[in-house]
Amino acid sequence: MDIVNRPEFSEWEDKHHYKQALENEALFWQGMKDGAQFVYVVLEMMLHDEKEKEE
């Protein structure tokens, strides 16, 4: 019997794809947050360096 043609497999596959999509979305948003934090730190460092040069 081919397991791919069974309704249980289709249900499991749908749940798997849904969970995978949620995980990918969470990873995307975590990457966005990490990127924004990185930009903030780099800009703070640049501003700090500019203030030191002025003094």
C-alpha cells in the first residue's frame, strides 16, 4: 500500500508544512530583529567615534 495516497499522510503533510511555515516566519522575524539591533549598535559606535574626534 502506498502511504502517500492515504488521507492520514495528507493530514500529517499539511500539519508539517504549516509548522514549517511558522518556523520560517519566526526565523525571518528573528533575523529582522537581529539585523536592526546590529545596525543600531554600529550607528552608536559611529556616533561615539565622531564625538571622540570632536573632543
